[in-house]
Amino acid sequence: MAEFDFSNRDSFGSKFGAIAAAAGSAIGLGNIWRFPYVVGENGGGAFLFIYLAFIFAIGIPVMLSEFTIGRKAQRNPFGAFRKLAPGKPWYLVGLMGVVAAFMILAFYTAVAGWTLEYIYQSIVNGFAGKSSADLGQMFDSFRESTFRPILWFAIFMFMTSWIVVSGVKNGIEKYAKILMPILLLLIIILCIRSVTLPGAKDGLLFLFKPDFSKITGNTILEALGQAFFSLSIGMGTLITYGSYISKKDNLANTAVSVSLTDTFIAIMAGIAIFPAVFAFGIAPESGEGLVYRTLPNIFQQMPGGYYFSLLFFILLGVAALTSTISVLEVIVAYFAEELKMTRKKATIVASLSVSVLGLMAVMSWGPLADFKIFGKHVFGMLDFTSANILLPLGGLLIVIFVGWYLGKSKTKEELSNQGTLKAKYLNLFMFLVKFIAPIAIAMVFLNGIGILKF
Ligand code: PFF
């Protein structure tokens, strides 16, 4: 088998392209589907507050750590740790990332498939004249069925593989650059419609007024998991993307702009969803279906709703696609660089094996509804374990690696682009990755899984 040619690795073509690709990974169903449903299940405002604190104190430092590791090593996560820490077991962090990628891709592609169903329903005008209860019913019966969710899953998986086979510059970057800005515009329009609905105020109060009595150890763990999931951190996605970023780009700027944009979009999604949730009498804690039950109601209440709905679900699908490709890329880069497969073979092997798990996730409300592990169906299990356990654990090890193993001078070299940039924030960053982030993650984690009680 041919050796992977490291001197000829693919990379992003421009600074904007790199930001767009990383933002494309971060922005996706996590912001528009997962954020609102997790906020809804965890009581609203107080959760949001904790979430924001985690983004700044933990999320941004982890993201910048991943970029540092990736760009310094010029490798997939597994290879990066092996190169930067030869002979040490740090590469296990990279392997754990590959496992997390398998799990996330499986359930995420299932939800991305729901988006295709909603594009189809938009085309055939399937929401027209339905009450809020009818729309909820429509979502439930779709999700409980077998054939259509599987079909959409398969189509989405195929699209993801198709783009990943085309490589970094011509695949990932090209799509991300054009489509993300349009999505943002649509969400802003949706927010305007949602907050002007009668009864919208209750939704805004739910989202922004903190009620700290609703906070438990598990809520805090959910907030941490959501922060990691939304920023695409903790499993090496951004180590992989970092390895494609030009040595001339400013990594800290990139990490901060990506994180702020991601957070902004999540909040906008919240503003678009919760007023409508309350206006249409939907339960905020209705779980994974929340967005799919709520949005069609809003579309019905706006002029041009038919086109708007169609365009929205198409763009949501695209946002999901720029995220699924980043997850698949983690597995493919590992297979290609470490197991010496061609890019094409790596992609085929990865997507077929993810599909086995993915089909089980898809069928979690249908044929596998009674199949439960620790009281959760396959989908819930994959979602919970990856976001709330594997990502924070990966993030913990990543900051410890940068803070305590790589150390200040090597980190400075990378963050200052070999001395050409000032990197004035360096001391603050080192303090965060050495102390604040690891202690905070460890405490939330142990508290959330019940080992420690505060
Ligand atoms: N950040 C993506 C989203 O919010 O939709 C999901 C995701 C992508 C999670 C890549 C993890 C990852 F590595």
C-alpha cells in the first residue's frame, strides 16, 4: 500500500476560506436544532447564562488549543499527538476523537435526514392548513415510520461522502463560503416574525430570564456538552481543520471569530424558536422534535411562507452538511494518513461503517423504539454519550496537553506565527488552559455524572 504523501497535504486556500470552513463545522444542527431543544429541556434562561460562561472560559481556549496542535503538527488528531508527543500515550486522545466522530456522525446524519423530509414537505405544501397539534402529529408519525427516515439518512450520508472525497479546497471550503451568510440572513428574518407573534413575550422571558432554581448538576453538564458540541471541539475536528490552516493566519482571531459567530447564531435560533413555541402552545421541553414542530407554524404565519420554508430547510440542510463533512473528515484523515488508505477508500469504509450505527439511530422511534440502554434509545445514547462525556473528556485532555505538555514557549511559537505576531493574550491563554479550563471541566463532569456533589 502506498505511503501517504505528507509533503503534498491539502489545505485551505485563504484566510476567509479557513474561517468559513471552521464556522461551517461549528454552525449546524447544533445551533438550530440541538441548542433550542436542550435549552427547553433545561429550563431556559439560567441554562443560557451558564452556557455563555462555558463558551468563553472553556470553549474558546479549547478551540485555540486544537488549532495550535493541528497546525503545529500538520496531521490528523491521532498523528498529531504522536508527532508532538512521541512515545507517549497522548495519541489515545486522537483515537477517542475518532470514536466520538463515529457516534456523532451516526445520530447527526439522522437529524440531517429529517431536514430533507421537511424540504420535501415544503415542496408539496405539506404543512398548509395544519394546526400546531397536527404538525406535531405529522413529525411524530414521520419519525416513527421506517422507510422514509432511512431513505433520507442514506441520501444525506451519500452527499457528505461525495464532498469529502473531493478534498479540502474544492469540496469543503467552496460550499461553506457561499451558503453560510445566506442562512444567517434567513434566521434574522425568522426572528423578526417570531418576536412579533402575539404572546411572543413569554418565549423571550423563558430564554433570557434566568431562574437558577432550575439548575442541577446534570443541567450544568448539559450546558458544557452543548458548548462543546456546538463549537465542534473536544474530538479533534478542529485539530484536523487547524492542520489545513495557513501558517500565516492568525489562529486566535480565527478561534474568536468562529466562536462568536457560532454563539450569535445559537442565540438567534433561540429568539426565532421560543416566542413561537409559547405563541403556538408547544411544550418547551418536547425534546428532539422541538424545532421541527415549531418552525412550520411560523412559516404559516408569514407572507411567502411557502418559499420561506423551502429555502430555510434547504439552508438548514446545507448547514448540517458543512458540519457532517467536518466530522467525517476526522475519520477519513485518520484512515488515510495512519491506515494508508486512499482518500476514496477511506471515505467509503468510514461512511459505510458509520451507517450501521446511524441506521440504528434512525430507527430509534420506529422499529427499535423498545431497544433501550440505560433507559435511553440508541439515538439518545449516542447524543448524550458523545456530547456530554466524550467531548468534555477530550477537551480536558487537549487543554492539559497544551498547558502542561506542550508548554508556553512552543505554544507561543505557533500562536505568534514564529514571532511575527504579538500574541499579547498568551499569558491569559496559558492560565486558562493550565488551570481554569481543566478544573472547570473536571468539576462539571464529576458533578454531572454524580461522583462529586456540590
Ligand atoms: N458543531 C456542529 C453543530 O453545532 O451542528 C456539530 C459538530 C460538528 C459536533 C463537528 C462535533 C464536531 F466535531
